Amino acid sequence: MLSFSHFGICVSDLERSIRFYRDGLGFELVASHRVGEEFGALMEIDGVRLESRMLSRDGVTLELLGFGSPGHTGDGQRRPMNQLGLTHLSLLVDDLEAMASTIEDLGGAVVRESRTTFGADGTRLDFLYCTDPDGVRIELMDLPG
């Protein structure tokens, strides 16, 4: 058997990220876990201690990981699209500007210069990149329904 489980996102402030994904993007908090040394070998981290929060929406589950020990690494800047690995989360929206405003209100950033709008056969396609508070790239797409 093979089935998809979840995406994991390391966050610098667990409560802020819960507010961002739950209140801003409409994910529902579905589970909470404390993780310790029992997962140290799996995570390849000595002295691991973290809080995990599972949030779901539309059949997609995110696991937010707040590391108490040894803490997190990285600079919190958005990754280049051509850097190997996962590049972004993508959301379909009805009102791109309203969602961008919500993202900013909850500590994320909007990359205004990324806005791309074009049309084909009378259809308007509108795209905008944003980030969560820790630099995870989020693509907003306003596409005809």
C-alpha cells in the first residue's frame, strides 16, 4: 500500500504559524504531538524535542514542526524556485488581493513583483507569490472556475 500522508514545515514560532495557516489559509488543526528522543535517529538530530501540529484542508495535511531543542536553522528567506527540493505550496483563490492582504496581516510577505496576469481566449489567469512567516513560498492562483 502507498498513500500520501503529509508535508512537514519547520517553523520558527509555532503559534504564529498555526494562526497563519489556520486563520489565514483556512486549515483546521486536527492533531498535536510532542516528539522527543524516540524520533532522534529518524530525524538525524541529537537531543530532539519538538511540538508537532497537524493541520488539514481539502485533503492536504501540513505538519508544523516547532523545535524546542536543538532549535531551528536557516535564514527564513524564500528559496529560489530553481533550488532543488520542494518549491512552493499552491492555492486556488477567488480574490487574489484579499488573500494577499490576509497573508500580510498574519506575518507573511507578498512578492508584488511576481504578479503575473495574462489571458487566453477571453480567460484571465492571475498569479502571485507570497511567503509564510518563515519564507515558505505560497503561490496564489486566481483561475476561471
